[in-house]
Amino acid sequence: MHKLVPTTVALALAMPFGAFADTSSDLATLRQEMDALRAAYEARLQLLELRLQKAEAALAPPAPAVATAALATQATVPVPAAPPSSAAPVVASAGGGANSFNPSMSLILSGLYTRTSQDPARYAITGFQLPPGADIGSGTRGFSLSESELGFAASIDPWLRGAANISLHGDNSVSVEEAYVQTTSLGNGFALKAGRFFSGIGYLNPQHAHTWDFVDNPLAYQAMLGTQYGDDGVQLTWLPPLDQYVELGLEFGRGRSFPGSDTGRNGAGMVALTAHSGGDIGDSQSWRAGLSFLNAKANDQSLLATDAAGSAVTNAFNGSTRVWIADAIWKWAPNGNATRTNFKLQGEYLRSTRSGSLVYDIGGADSPGAYRATQSGWYVQGVWQFMPYWRVGLRTERLDPGTPDYGLNAASFASSDYKPRKNSLMVDFNPSEFSRVRLQLAQDRSREGVTDRQLFLQYQMSLGAHGAHSY
């Protein structure tokens, strides 16, 4: 009995120490778990801070990419309220670091094989007088380097961005297609562009050649705008704060391009006004329509023509040209998803009025006289993507040269009621957003009494940074 009592006392005294030992172990475990949570939290916080820094670097200032991809075949039906090509483009890539302030660069590689039944060197559009060397017709036969394009773009500061597109032509010549600065933060929907750029008139005119749905621009553009109108000047656009997409534009330019001429005048040789609107129709359709006006002045502008005897002559025009353009486009894609199938229908009507004086047969008769001509043209085209990667398109077009009034030189020109026309069929394969191979067949009746059967095989490849396409 005397041994049991000490043993019991010893056990009673040891129990608190055992409990204390257990509590100490639990506290150590809790401390370890808290330390692990604290380390994980700090690591997560550092990761979030890094992501925040990258996001801030991507948004201020932006680093847009001006060079568009070679193709727009996979584009979904867009919300028309998105700004068109004249507004600040979408940022092509986001990221911080030293490379943020380097220009985005791109290269559009384009090649062409052309086969025609008529000599391209003799190409002409009956009833339309155009400057020597005008970019019209099918170009050269055989293999050639089509218009390839080198593009640069970057943000200059929080208020300005700059862009340049250099065209590389098949004859080894180089030209500046666009080179301009543009505001990014005027506010209230305004944007200002200054430099050399494609005018915002019409639908096709602001677009670069590698975004066209056909190899060439329509006859109406060739006959009345020299294929595509670009100028040196300033452009102001405004997107008013409306639920309906509306864009208004005003341009002043040097007037260096046809239908104007570069005379080195102090004032503006070109004025243009543009207005476009658009919207959605349900989930699968969208539309855009517009009206544009261009007024260009010309002094001693050389024009090639055929006289009443069928001989080629060079005339000189002094005066002004007014061109009105009405354009419309409608797009359809099931539920707005254009990846598998979609359809696009577009058309434009152009009307040109030239008034002034014309000197007939420079270096020969040198006969001055009044001149006035009202001419028009239109095209309608549809492009259907019937399955992924494949599209087919059809375009029909016609011109009306009107009845020009040559004044005292009326007897020197033969009258004709011939209306040039052309039909084109194209099929293209687009394995990705950055590559395209196209086959185009055309029956060109631009010259009275002549039918030119044309075949084009074209490739277009896009390298480098790519911005968003306009609607």
C-alpha cells in the first residue's frame, strides 16, 4: 500500500507536464502552417504585383501595330460601333520591358502570275482620259512581284502615334504609301491625322491592297480615282457619342494624285468629306453605309486620249473634279461566328464631274477649248466562305463615260455610247490568318471591241506584327 501512494502521486504530477508537451507540439504545428500560408501569400502577392505592372505597361502608353495581316477571311461579324480604319488601331501585342518603345514591324509578301489574251501595254478604258503611267489594267504578264509592303508603327508619347507603309513594286521601285502621325487622346471622339495617307472616301479606298477580296480594284476606282486615292494633308474624324455608329470626316490635302495634280500651290488642292453609319441586325448580321465627296484641282494635267482618227494624243486639263461615292456593305455569319461560314455583299457607286479647259494635242494642234464631263461607274461583289479556309467571290461592274463636252475641240473626238464592263470570279484558300493563295478569272471589256481574258494566281504572306482590320 505504501508503494501505491507514491506511484499515484507521481502520475498525478506528470499529467500536466504531458498535457503541456502536447500543447507545445500543437503550437509548433500551427506556427509551421502559418509560416507556410504567409510564404504562399507573399509569393501570390508578388505574382499579382508583377501581372499588374505588365498590364499597366501594356495600357499606358499603347504600342499599336499598323501593319494589317494579309487576310481578313476569318474575321467575325463585328460590332459596327467599333471605330474604322481612321481611328486608333488595336494593340497587336502587350508586354513591358525595353522592347515596348521599339516600332512594331511587318512585311507583306505578295507575288503574282498573270496570263492575258491582250497585251497589257495597250490597256485602256474607253471614254476615260487618264494620266500617263496610271496604275490601271492587269499589269505585266508572267511572274512578277506584286505589291509587297513594309510597315512600321509605334506610340510616340501618350498623345501621338506614328505609322509608315513602304511599298515594294515589281519593277524594283519603292514608294511611300503612307507615313503619318495620329492623335490618340484628343477626347470627345475626335482624332487628327497628318502626313501621307489613303483618303477615307468610299469603302475600298482606305484599305491596303493585301486586304482586297480580289486581285485588282474595280474599274470605277481605276477610271475615276487612279485605282486608289492617297494624298499629303490632314484628316479630322469624329465619332459622336451615339448608340448608333456614326463617323464623320474632313480632309484637306495637297491634291497631288489623280484626279488632281501636284502644282506646289500654297492652299489645299483637295477637300474631302465623309460620313458613315452602321449597325447590327440581330446576332448574325451587320451593315455599314456611307456617302463621300472629293473635290480636287488640276493644273496642266497630262491626259492620254484617242482622237476621232483613232490616233493617240496627249491633252492638258485645267480645272476641278468632283467625285461622289455611295458605298454599302452587309455581312452575315451564323450567330456572329464567321470561322466556318460567312457571306459579305458590298457595292459602290461613283460619279465624277470634271469641269474646266482642255488643250487638245499638246505638241501638235495645241488647241484650247472648254471641257466638261460627267461620268459614273459601279460595282457589286459577293464573297462567300463556304467552309473553313475556302472562299469564293463574284464581282460585276460597269462604267458610263457619259457625253463629254469638248467645246471648240468637239470635232477632234469621236463620240461613242460604249460602256466598259468587267466580270471576275475568284477562289482563295486561307490556311491561316497570315497566308492566302488566290485564283482569279476575269473577262475584261474595258476597250470597245476588245475582250481581254485574264487569269491571275496570287500568293500573300504576312510576317511580323498585325493590327486589327477595319470593318
